[in-house]
Amino acid sequence: MTDSTALVLGPLLRHVGTTTATVWVEVDRPGTVEVHLGDAAPRSSTSSGSHTAPTFTVCGQHYALVVVRDLAPGSVHPYEVHLDGERVWPVEGLPPSRIRTRSTHTGRTQRVVFGSCRYPPTGDPELETTLGVDALDAYAARLVRRLTTVTDDEAAAAELPDAVCLLGDQVYADETTPRTQEWIARRRDEDEGAGTEIADYTEYAHLYAETWRDPEVRWLLSTAPVAMIFDDHDIRDDWNTSQAWREEIARLDWWPTRIRAGLASYWVYQHLGNMDPATLESDDVYRKVLACEGDAYPVLDEFAARADAAVGQPEGIRWSYRWDLGGTRLLMVDSRCGRVLNDDERLMINDDTFAWLESEAGAPDLDHVLIGSSIPWLMPPAISQVQSMDERSATRGSRVAEWLRQAVDLEHWPAFRASFDRLARLVERTAASSTAPATVCVLSGDVHHCYAARATFPTPTHSHVYQLTCSPVRNEVPWFMEYVFAAGWRRSATRLARRLGRAWGVPPEPVEWDAIGGPYFGNAIATLELTGRSARVRFERSTREGNLEPMSVLPLT
């Protein structure tokens, strides 16, 4: 039917608890979205097979977040999506989408897939060859092949990851594809304003559609719970790297519209699904959006303006959040919009967010604590020293240091040394407590290579502590940077950098660390496998044929 509602994007399976799940969709007109559950596993006595939500509208785009309630813990449910009574998902040729609720039983193996920096299909053959095969697409295609012949829902669900953590650069608002640039040119004058970069909310919506429409990836995101956090390219390269950067970018007359559109679209496409149902019910912005009879963008525009203005304040907008995966706790940390950038106090995350992180990470009786940060905590040691040295010079007013900070991305945790040390003390306390988890792992991306590093502290700890970094899912790194990253792990380079750092006035780090795997290069995806209190991590790289090949499997316990 030509007038029937179409599914534009999704469904995306977002937060999943022991008895609830949320399903996000974008549709092409206002209406009612229904999630129909199959009967593969019993529901609780209060649950019905249909769960509904009305759409809300932002700049002519229409969305819904359906909360599915009253499910039994550890149950599996195939589901369909209906729009105004018409079934629009699943589609032929792909396995059914399933919701599997969290179980209170911690003996089952859990898989947490993670990575960052996923550049979309470009429409340019030469650029496609340069960028290579999307590792997330290769992972999804492998799952599709495995599940196409599986009819048992319990067996099929056991193959699926328990969480997919997208650790930043889900979209590239500042580095648009040739195909998007052609679309922008038909819409406005590229020689004015933002040029070929994204300018407003409508263009952000186009960007997400370009990124999430691949059939296999779309199916994967419909059937594996997806946790997301932004990094700089979701807004702009070097976003909030320093106060000097903020002052410089504020001089562009098109920037206020861009930053508000970027944060508003992030709230709709990414952050909304990160929240559990209880948090959604108490969220003031969500209540206001649902109450709008027309376009809700003014509500989100005002919220985004407040979020941007709060950068540098002790208490800003908290984008960080918690997911509990059985005996594993995932803490996703905003390391971009919660920064404090004053010259006398540079913090990666503000005091309010750090206090939240300290409270959540210290909970007893956890098997594993995962801290998701888009940018790594533990870098190659020599590079870590360079970043701390640069910060020290920049805060003393060195223009050269500020230029270097922005030119070569000296903006990771070591470049916010007070926060680096505070995170080290937090991890050490967690790992040394009498109820310590088996592992504390920091999951990161951003740096366009993969590695695993083991951390040790001056005092004995009960937990194994790791930095696990996987990037890019699909992007490139200049050839010479491969040598730079590899050299950064060499002991000779580390000793030299630390001697220079001491002369520079940089204090010793409160933690030691060494690589146990990597650096690895190429488009990659990582899988953290957790069984009880044991853990291992698998790094896989995509091949030209569209498959995945193993780079390493590393035991962590």
C-alpha cells in the first residue's frame, strides 16, 4: 500500500533487563508502533504478547521507543514490529529478531562485542577499497549464516552477543561521504556555513540512515542489545579537546546550530535507548518530548544548549550510564561532553560523574566490572608520557603545545593527568577490595589500532586489570602511525619518554602497564567472553572476502 507507514530505521534492540526490554524505531509518519512477541518461551502471568508506543516527531522525523515489560528472567522471545497494524519487521532472508532477557544465573558464558570508529558505505569504489570491509558487517554476516538454518530459539539466542558496545564515532559529522556531500549540495549551498559537514538535525538524520541501513548490521542491531557512547566525530574532530578549541569553534557562526543538532540527534538515536525503563520514566526531557503535540525539536534544542553550556561545570548533563549483565556490570562513561577545561583544572569527567563512577564500580558481589570509555585510559607508555608533557606545557600557556594537542590528537586520559590518576586510584581500590571482581576491564576505541594491556599497582590486588582497545571497525590509519604506535610500547622508548617527563615536571604514574597483545591493525571487532569469574578476549580482523580472521585470543584470568 502506498500510504502505509514505512520503517525508516531499526528496529534497534536497546536496554535489556531481567524482565524488560526496549525497542527503538524510526518511521516515516506519525502512528502507533507495536512489538509483538512470539511464544518461544513463557512470559510472566502479567505479560501480554503486544506492547505499544506512540511516535514522537523531531524536525519531520518520527520515532518511537517501545518498552516491553513483565518478561520472565532468562527467557527468549522472537518478535515482530507492526506499524499502524501492518507488519514491517522482520524481513525475508534474515533470521528472526529475538529478545533474550538477562538471567540471574551467572554460570552461562556472556559475550560482549565492542569496537569504535565505523565509517559508513561511501558509494565511491576507490574509497571503498581504501577503507576495506566493515568488521561489524562481517561479524553480522557470519551470525546470519550460522542462524539461517537454526530453528530452535534457545539455541539461536545462545549464538548472539549479550551486548554490542559501540564506543564512539558511530557517525562522522565532519567527514561526510561523497554520496552525502552530493545530497547536501542538492539541499543547500556547500560554499557557505558548514560546507560539506553536517549542518542541522535533518542532515544528522540522513547520516544515521546512511550508517545503519546495511541489512546484516540492521538485523544484528535488532537482536543484540546495543549500548552506545559518543566520541568526537559524532560531533566534530577534537570536540572539547581544550578550552582554546571551544573558544575557536565558537567563532564560527554556524556552530551553535551544529552543536545543538548534534547533541539533540545523539539523544534521539543513541542516548534514549541507553536508559533503562525506570530511568526513562523519571527523565524530564523524555516526558517533555512525549508531551509535545507537534515538533519536539524546541525541547531538545534547549536541552542540547544546556548540555553544551555545562561543559566545564562540576555538575553537567550526565550522559554516562550503567547496564547490569548478570554478574557483570558495564559502566559507559562520557569522556567528551562531561569535561572540565579550565587551565587550572583539566578533568576528563566532572566531579559529579566521577563520584557516580566510583559508587557504581565499587558495588560488591560482581564477577566483572567493565568501564566503557571511547578514548583509552592506558595508551602506549611512551605516547602516554608525551600527552602528559604536552598538557603541562599547554596549561602554562604554550601555543606550540596547544597546536600539537589539536594537530596530533593529544587528548586521551594521560592528557588529563588528574583524571588519569583518579581513575587509576578508583580501579586500584576496586581491584584490592575484599569483594573484588575477577577482572576490571577498560573498553575503548578511537586510536585506530587494537591492543590489550595488563595493569599492575604498587599494592597487591585481587582483580586482574586490563585496558582493551578495539578500533577501527571501519576506517584507516596512516601507514607511518603504525610504526609510531608500535614504537610507543618499546621499553627503550618508554624509558626515554619517562626521563624526559620527569625533567618536564610530570610525576610518575600510579600504575604500571605492559601490552599482552598487539598492536594489531586493520578493521576489527573484539569479543569479551565471560564465564563465571573467568574471562578472555578475542580480536578479529575483516578480510577482503568479507570474512573475519582471528588476530589473537587472550586469556584474562
